[in-house]
Amino acid sequence: MKNYLITYGCAMFLLASCGSPSQQPKAPGQIDIAGKIESLTELKASDFIKEINYVALETTDSCLVNENPNIQVFKNNIIVNTNKQCLVFDKESGKFLRSIGHIGNDPGGYSEATFWIDDITGELYFIGWNGTLMRYDLQGNYLGDVKVAPNLGVRNPACFVFTDSLIVSHQLSLLPIQGNEKKSPFLLLDKQGNVIDSIPSLLPVIPVTTNVVRLNILKSEKARELYGNIGVHGMMTAYFNNDDAIESPRVLSTLWKHNGKVRFKEAYLDTIYTLSENKLSPYLIFNTGKYHYPAEERYQQKENDERVKIDYVMESTTLIIFQFRQRGEVYTGIYNKDTQITQIAKGQNFVNDIDHFMPLNPRNCNTDNEYVDLVQANTILEWMEEHPEVNPDGKFSFIKGINEESNPVVILMK
């Protein structure tokens, strides 16, 4: 893996040297994992935000949130989805606005309610049937489908981001690569689904002849507890007949956008890339040092318990927040892009030193640099029982209106 990255880096350097000095790319920054994992600290909310707001989602028979929900916030909309439903609430009041789409193999029906947002058009793309994405606007109107892959589903986790003219797609196969042929899981498509360009996998090929003998799926809330934010949609583990195994999230988080730039970070690579002019350029490197997880050993979990692969990344204007696992434990870190300082803590939570309410665990960051989480009502009520000194007034007055059957509470952090 190290030789591969060195070769890739040298190629990038040689390409850049053909231009003028002013065109040479800036060397990617370094995020210190190897050093900071030896000197763990406590992460505080004030390290990454200044303000916290709580929004209790309206609870009626028409908008009950099912098990294992996930959340995205886009402009004035809180969008909550489970595998079977997608519900839109008002960001300020939590009032239910509408549902979007439905499960079904009919025109406009999707196979599950997992979706991606085109932040330029405000359209939602749901997983459809036979490799399609189903398009809806935020008013719930069906806009048609677009073919983006031969198939999408449990064995082919994917993610998508959108530019003004492109659908950028990254998709993996949970199964080992058979033979020596490089795959191109990174596709650039136009908005009609036509492939404009492709980028071969950056992972080294591992020719194998094993077969999957068992596939385990862990639901999202338990998966998040054990794996961190990479598990918010659930986790899968494929076991092979030679006792090897590989883990993968049900939905990838390898692509995201920040200030209009498309970023890419794959689990077994230590580099965050920026997509520019249909090419990947190194942006930041996680310096894992002696804890480096060789990509060619990605099916050999038993020997790699000490190794570190960065599983999940969120980016805002000033920070990179990331998570990884080591020895079965989740670690959370922050990298300040201005000061280039890295901090790492064991666990997933930030100490809430702003309003001294529950610990915080942001699960995503939206285009307005706002961090978001969703907490079940019963979890809040249990925490309140353990902290009777907290007065449910002012910004915490929402607590008086919830019970164990209530919809979740959304936490907005900025």
C-alpha cells in the first residue's frame, strides 16, 4: 500500500512539474494519528461549535418515525428516513410537513428510503430498482429515475454527490475481486446517467478464490454504537470459507462536498482526495505511522486489530472530524485546518461544555457547516432521570412535551 501511494504521489508530482511553478499543487497537509493516539485527550463541544439548538419532532399518527432512523438537514428542512419511510419536518418548529415517496415496485416507488441530496437543485435521490435512483423534489413530487449502476443493494454499497452537471458515484462490491482486473467503482455521470468518465480503484487488486459463506447485517442504531458514525445506516460483515472476513457499511460515506469541492476518502487509504477536472488530487493525509492498515490485508481482520483505518470523515470550514476503530473501540478526532493541530479521544462523544446538557455526537455536517444529530426521546428521558439537577426550562423546555413514545429530538450544532 505504501509503495502504491508513493508511486501515485510521484506521478502527481511529475504531472505538476510540466507546468509553471505557480501551477504546482500545494503539498497535502498531515493529520497526526500515530502521535496523538499515544496522547489521548478529552474533546469538548467548544472545540468545534459555539451554539446548540434542540428541535423536538412533532409526533402524530401520520409521522411516527420507525426504528433505526437517520437524518439530514437541508436549508429549512429536517429530513428523517428509515428503510421504509422518508419524512420532512420544519427545521425551526419540528412540525411535520410531508412524507416523500413510498416503498414499491411501481412508478415512483423506491426499494428503500435511503437517499442523497443534490444540494444545488434540492432534489432527493432514493435507491430504486435495478441500479436506478428515484428523483423527488422536497415537495414530494416524483421527477423520474436515472440509471446509475448495474445494481445497487446490500452487496454493492454506494454513495453519490452532485455537481451542477454531474452525478459522482462511488460503489464497492462486498465480494473479493476475482482475477487481476482493475475495477472502476468511481464514475462520473451526467444527470441522465450517461458515463462521462471513470477512475479506476485506488485499492490494490487482491486475487482470491474464496466464496462468501455468511453475510451478517447489523442494524443502524446498534451498528453506530459499536462502529461509530460509519454505522448509521447499518453494517455488514462478509465471512469467507477460508476464515477471512471484511466489514462494510450498508451505505458508503466515501464522498462528500465542501464549499463546492468534491472530496473522496476510502477506508483503506490514508488520503483524502479532491476531485478536480475529472482527476483525484491529494488534499490531506492521515499519518497513521506504525498503525498503518495495509490495503492488501483488508480481508485479514484477525491480524490487524492494532491497525487504524479512518472510517468516517466530516468536513466544515475550519475542521475535519473523523472516527476510527482500534482493538474494537471507537476513537474520535478533530483536525483544525487553521492551526493544523490534531486531537484524539477514546469514544464517540464530545463533552457538552456549552449548555451542559447531554454529550454530543454529530453524525453529519451539512452545506451550511452545521453539525447534526438525532436522539431518541427515551434516551433523553433516561439521561434526565440521571441528572435531576438539569432544569427543563428555557431551551430545554421541549423535554416537558415528550414521552417514551415521542418522535426523536434533533440536535443542531454550529
